Amino acid sequence: MGGAVPHRPSDPRWSEGLAEEGVQRPPSPQSSGRCRENWLRGRAQSGEISDTTSSWRPRIIEALDVPWVVLLSMDSFYKVLDEGQQALAARSDYNFDHPDAFDFELLVSVLRKLKKGKSVKVPIYDFTTHSRRREWITVRAALASAHQGQPLPKTLSVLENTPQVRGMHTIIRNKDTTRDEFIFYSKRLMRLLIEHALSFLPLKSVTVETPQGTTYEGKRFHRQRITGVSILRAGETMEQALTAVCKDIRLGKILIQTNHDTGEPELHYLRLPKEISEDYVILMDSTVSTGAAAMMAVRVLLDHDVQEDRIFLLSLLMAEMGVHSVAYAFPRVRIITTAVDKRVNEEFHIIPGIGNFGDRYFGTDGPSAWCESDGTDC
């Protein structure tokens, strides 16, 4: 089974309003940033099956050193034989190649979970007893393990963890914080985050004359426009901080929702200002765990000819997984946040995290159809 293999399909024709094509959450980073499930690839092998012939499989993965590839064998999914079948197997009369010899229900269940980026347990088949061993192996999905232990990318910038920043994080992470306090301190952090992000814009040297008749050597933003794009709904909370420090800034919005029937995230709404291709775009979301929604949004911006190195992804809180995923898919996108948490659990919640940002900010109980990165990131 192959993990998320880098793939660049033809770009969809996005238009303002509803997007017809659904885009799925990627369990591991992809070079194009398109949000697709893991790929499954099958390989048939002739010859006798045994513990010895199957022992090379884990060695292949170890030698490849490609953490987003998982290799499964059909050997693991043989059914447990009853006494009559065991007697046939002892005489080499049992047909292990017949479809009925395999537990396809278990196989399909395992593959579906891996495609969705989940870690699963896989049985180990004992060919001497023709039964499953008591110990099952855990196959960790590429999304959860592909970048563990790797240094954070150079494109990441984290706001300095001053006592003030640490104190504000303590307040908004506290589950007992009131909604008013949560909003107040979130806004303070957003303002600091925006100011920090603006320091990465290109500046040119200028000389101005002061009221005292002397000169001052300063810096000025070099003319290009700035556009803010929020990933709804929680990313929209950052717009006020952006407009407070950037005069006459243009705004756009992207809405991503989960298909209730398939459980897959889809791009439903897109509104971008005209002639955005030469702008510096500040892409805003409250939290980024897996990076799926952020990569979908970046891909949309690239489809509208925005230059990759002019996209700034801003978030109050990110997980290391999401940082690595975005940086792997889009190595020239600048990633800016106030904090990075190390873990994401099997439900793709950031740990220790901040909870569902949108629900805490707006005072709502988020419906299951929402697919925003409020701690789950699709």
C-alpha cells in the first residue's frame, strides 16, 4: 500500500461562489497541496507464501526511509482455519489463493482507515498454526508519523514567547476561561501576530524630514498591495486585527465544509478580490492541526496566480504536523504563528491545544458539518 504519493492533477476551475469539485483531506503532505486521500497500490506475487518470504517487507520500508509509505501484505488477512481446513493445509490441499481464504471485511476496514489518515492495528498471521498471533502490529498513518523528530522548517516564524504571550496563552487555553476573556485575549494575540507578520514584508530604505528640520533614515513598504483572506469561519475573527493595522486592505473569504454523507471536506465558497496575482496575501485561520484546510486554501490562491512566496499563512496555534505538511507541500509559503504544539491525537485535535476556537469565540456548539481548523482542521 502506498501512502500519499506526490501528485499534481490538473487544476480545477475555481470560480467565485460555490465550487463544484469536492476536495478530500490529505492524510500526508503532497507536492501540489491538493487535498486527496492516500493512494492504494496493489502488487501481485506468485509463489509460495511463508513467514520467511514475507519477512522482507518491513526491511523494504526501513531501507526506503520514506515515512509516508506503508506496506501491507495480503498474508496478514488470511482467515483463521478450522480443524478441517487445517487438515487440508497440512496435506497442502488447502487453496490459499482462493478469495474465500481472505478476510476481506477486515482488509477493507483497515484500508479505509489508512486512507483517512488513521492509525490501525493489523493482524500477524502464523503460517505454522494457520491462525492469527495474539500480538497485532500498529500501522501508524503517514499523517501522524511522517515528520516526527524532524526540525521545524525555516519558513516557520513563531512569535517570541514572552511572559505576556505565555500569559495570554494560559488564559485562552484554560477550559474555564469565560467567553468575554477568551475573545479579549485572543484579539490581543491576533494583533501581536499581525504586527509580527508585517515585519516580513519587503521594505525599502527612505529618508524623511522630521518637524525639527532633521532627517531620519527609515523603512517603507514597497508599494505592493496586501490582501487578507480568511478561512471561514474561525479565520474571520482575525480580520479586525488585520484591518486595524493595514489601511485600505482588501479582504477575501474561503469556506470549507464537511460532506455529511462522505465525511470529506469540500470547498463550498470562494470570494477573492480581483487582480490578486501581484498581491501579498495574508491567509488567516485560527488553528492549524493537520494543515489540510490551509493547503486547500493555498492551492486555491495559486490557482489564481498568487505567487507562492507572497503567501503568508497566519494562525494563533499550530501543530507540528500541520507546519510540516504545509512546508512540505509549499516550501516558499511563510508560516507565522504564536505557538506550535507537538501532538495531534487520532481525532486530529491539537494536544494540548485550545479547543474548538470557533465555538469558544462565537459561543456556539459547532455542527458536525463544519470543517474548519478549530482544533480539528478537517
